Amino acid sequence: MTKQLFSNVVRLLSAGAVLAISGHVLAQSTAFYLHEGDRIVTYGDSITDQRLYAVDIEAFTQTRYPKLKVTWVNSGWGGDTVKGGGGGDIETRINRDIIPYHPTVMTIMLGMNDGGYVKLEPARFETYTNGYRHILQEVSEKVPGVRYTLLKASPWDDINYPIGFFLSTGAPGYNATLVAYSDEVGRIGAELKAKVVDFNSTMTAMLTRAKAIDPVNAKEIIPGRVHPSPGGHVFMAAEMAKAWGMGPIVSVVALDAAKGKVLATTNAQAKILATAGGLTWTATEGSLPLPIDFQDKVTQLVIQASDIVDTLDQEILRVANLPAASYQLKIDGKDIAVFTQEQLAAGVNLATLKTPMLEQSLKALQYAHQHTDIHWEVWRSVRLNLTHYDSAAVNDAVNKAIDDMEKANQAAFELERQTCRPLAHTFALVPKA
């Protein structure tokens, strides 16, 4: 645990933010945006079509709220603008890729292609504004009551690349165009009282901090200026989670080693098993830590240059009155980390460590990717290309294959949900010699 993270944990615990009612299990205090039974469609261009931030926010949600039953569909298509693109015009995209899923929640991120990779042009801007409003009007008419989360386009990276660098389709300074488009999204969102998530300014600020920390790997957060890396998508999903009301607490377990007593829990249940030779207890946490690959060097830099852990990923263990100077933490018999007596008394964050809980969370993310990829193949490879033969027998067989793949999609999603269910673990603090 870094010195800065340790300091933040101490501040959080000192403020009494997570130990409000001693001895009781507390639910998350923040009202979350998604409701039981929600159907979420994520819509956008190639950045959505990467199937990364959209899968991350799904997994963030399912691991934090394992009892919440919602469904997720990704309808991103590379190259899209407000007028559509390679997947058809906007009417085709709306009627084929949004409406059939009857979304109760729709996220939209468009703009990267709409600006034409040039300086702001009034005609292009007007087309974007009118087209964006048309999408919202059309979907609202066909799916009454749908709730929108409008995503300001992620940035064209003008921070980490030299001014002389540009792609064949774009030039330095293009993010200024995207800022103008993002401002318009903000105005539209305010009119509709919709959720608006500002990927652009927040990511630009993060990129600036990352460049100051590690200028080499900072270029890899949005390699080539357009498409974020997996670490960049983790940042985007975190911004969505915060906008949707996800709080910082995964769980809190506070123990008194001298008294052999559970002092308090938040979103967890704990029971002391033994105090001789250290401390042993069982705990079942109501949520999992966020499924983040902390071993990836670019993701590490994103975490270092952002507040993701502080604001969303606090899995706190606090143990008072330990007699020895330092302890080995074991979970289910595996060595996890060594902490000093002072660190444990103040509170340590387990969320960033390689624990069984994080492994479980990453497994859930894996299933989220599986069901999303299966849906993509059914939609893009089979439905669009293999259902128009003049042979009824062939079409029937293809439709049977589609049904089977949809069952596989659902099976992978159910595995994701099952994997998010809380499990009991045995914890031990063993004094270090």
C-alpha cells in the first residue's frame, strides 16, 4: 500500500465515514442510479465498440451490487456518427440496435468521428447537434421513459504527443473541437435532466498528471491519440460509476485483537475464531473489490494519476490492540501482505491486493467479456450476414444457431452473476518474527 493511499485510508476512517453503527452490517448509503430490472444499452462509435469501458462498468456494477438484476447490451459500431455509419444509417441503427432491447437506460458516446478530425466547423457542429437531438427524440418516442446517460467524448490526446505528430485523418489540437462538442452534450443533458459524464476534461486532467509521473507510459493510455487502452477504459468506467452514485466502500471490518471482538462492520459479516498466536476470523463481504488489473503497467499509471481507489475501491480492514510490531496477513491460507501494527490499527485497504476476493472479481469481469463478445458475434457476424439465404432450411438452421448462441450469452451472464455472490473467507494475522 502506497504512503498516499495509507494516508487516505487513515483520513477516511478518522472521519468516521464507514464505522457509523458498531456491530451492525450497513448497506451502501449512496443511492445507485440503476434499478432492479433495468436494461442498459451502451451506444456509440468505435470506442464503445472496443467493448471495454462498457464491460468494465457492467462488472463494476455487478461486483458492487451482486443482488441487483439488470441486463446489458453493447451496441457500439466503429466509425459511427450521429448519422450512422458502416452499420447503416441512424434510422437503421436505432430500429435494429437499440429499440428491440427495450432499454430503460441508454448511454450514448458520439463525437470523435463527427468533428471530422479538423478544427471546429460550424456546419459539422450543427449536423452533430441536430443529429444528437434526433437520436434522443426518436428513442424517447419509441421507448417511453428511457433514462439517458450522455457521455462526453473521450479526448483526442493532445497532452502526451508532440505537436508535430498527427494521424492521416487528424491533426494536433483536435481535442478543442471535441471540447466544443462535449459542451453541447452537457447543454442537452441539462435540458433533459439526464446524467452527463465528462470523459473529456477528466481524462485530459488525468493524462496531464500521468505525463508528469511517467511520460513514456502516459502515451500508452490513449495510444495513437484516439482509442483508450484497457487502463484508459477503467478510468472511463470509474467516471461512470461515480456519476451513477457508486460510493467508495466495498466493505469494512474493524476488530479488537485484545478483546477478541468484532467492533464494527460495513457491508460485511465477521466472526472471531481465535486470538492465540495472532488473530483468526471469518468474514463474508457483501461486495467484491473492483475488477481492476493492478498488474498492468498502464493501468497502474492510471490508478496513480487518478482517484479511482480513493473514491470507489475501499475494502478496509482495521485491527486495534495488536501486540506485535508487524503481521503477515493470510486469507484462506495464502500469504497476502505484511503490515505493521500501526498500519492495521489505522486501517489498510485490501482492494488493490491480490486476494481471493479480487481474483473472484476478475473472474466475473471475464464472464462479462464472454457474454458481451458472444452477443457481438451473434449481432455482427450472424444476424447481419447469415440470415438472408433463399433456402428456408438453411435459414432455419442459422436461426437455430442464433438461438443456441443467445443461450450461451445468457449462460455466460449467469456465470458472471453467480461469480459475484459473496463467499466466506478465513483471515489470519500471524506475528512476524
